[in-house]
Amino acid sequence: MDKVERVAPRIEMADILTTIGVTIRRLRIEKGMTLRDLAERTQLSASMISLLERGRASPSIGTMVVLAH
């Protein structure tokens, strides 16, 4: 075990993707948007947004930037 693992808990990629997805869904719902609404606004497909919200896809930096705006 290296020093980093002893100091901080290991963060799994699945946990990160789940956190990103939950945040996307929460913000979308808070803004009263459907998947289709967000898809039209971001030019991403509704199925991609659904995958992101469920933590089943890893967003690129470009996708994260588009969603942030």
C-alpha cells in the first residue's frame, strides 16, 4: 500500500460517475427540464444524458463543459 492509499480512501471511478450523474439529474430536475429539453439545449442525445445520469457513461471534458453552460 502506498502512502496515498493510507492517507485518503481510494475513490472508485464508479463512485465518481455516480456522483456526476446524480448531480446532472438533480440540476436538470431543479430547472424543470426533461431529458429531451436538456438534450435539445446541449445538442447531446437524450440517451447519452440518461447514461450519464445513471453513471453508465464517462463524460468527456467537452461534454462536461457543454452541460455546465
